Amino acid sequence: MKRSTILYILIGVMLVFTFLTPLRTCQGRTADVSMRPQDKEQIARLAAWASSAWRSPAEAVIRSFDTHEVVFLGEFYKIREHALLVGELLPALRDAGVYTLASEYALSESQADIDALIAAPAWDEAKARRITFTWVVTWGFQEYVDLYRAAWQLNRGLAPGERPLRIVALGVRQNWELVK
């Protein structure tokens, strides 16, 4: 981009902020919405129900399998606690009869590598990182490597003949040439 173009853009932005003051357009306004009166009995019933029905995130996920064959866990990307929760859930999921965790954070073409990784007699950190970086080169977060390790550790603790946990890769290779 030419310097003159950048200069014109900067001048334009300065003029907008000087004369139109977009940051102040919402200041000084009063609320036009008023709340209707609340039914105190209904609030008390709802609060009692919420107190009795509360479950930890892990309990809520495990109990979801009582009535659902497939449970999707949505997460915001790159939040450590979300990935850690999934890792912490693995033993309880397996105890509840859930033997498969599907993940969008691995390429389906890496499935053989994932199966070999979590069935191996020894942990291979480099292989776990390679699988993670293969999905998207900027996605090598430790928490996702730790998820593979948690599955590997869980499978190491099983008695011979017990069904192991499997991580199924759902990701597809992106064709970045098509992105405009």
C-alpha cells in the first residue's frame, strides 16, 4: 500500500473520531426498557430447582450419556480449561461405557498415527506434537498434546482384554489456496 493511501486513511479516521465522536454516541442515554415485576414465588421455585439439579461439568457430561448416544462438547478455541476438562473426563467417560472421543483437532488422515500413539507401550511426546501440528501448524497447544497423553495413560491402566479408549480424528486438510 502506498504511503499516501495510508495517510489518507489515517486522516479519514481522525476526522470521523473528531467530528462524529463514535465513542460518545451511546453516552447520556437513559434506558428505555423497564423490567416487569418479578414473581417472588416463581423465583424461589426456580432457585430451589437450580440448587437441587446442579451438577459439575463432568457430571453433566457423563449423565448426558444416560439419554444420548452422542454428546457434542462445544468449546471456545484456545481456552486451556476446556481442553483440560476433556482430559479429566476420560476416565469417567470410559467407566460410563464411552469408548470413543471424536476430535476436530486432528486430521482424519492422522488416525493410524493416533491409534498407534495411544496404544504404544511408551509415551512419544514428539509423535503427539507432530499429530497436533499436522492439523494446523499454528495449533500445537500443549493441552491438546496432553489430551493424547491422558488417553494413553488411561489405556495403560487397563487390564488385558479391556476395551481401550479411542480418539477419532474428524479434521480435514484445509486447502488454503481456495481462501481469498
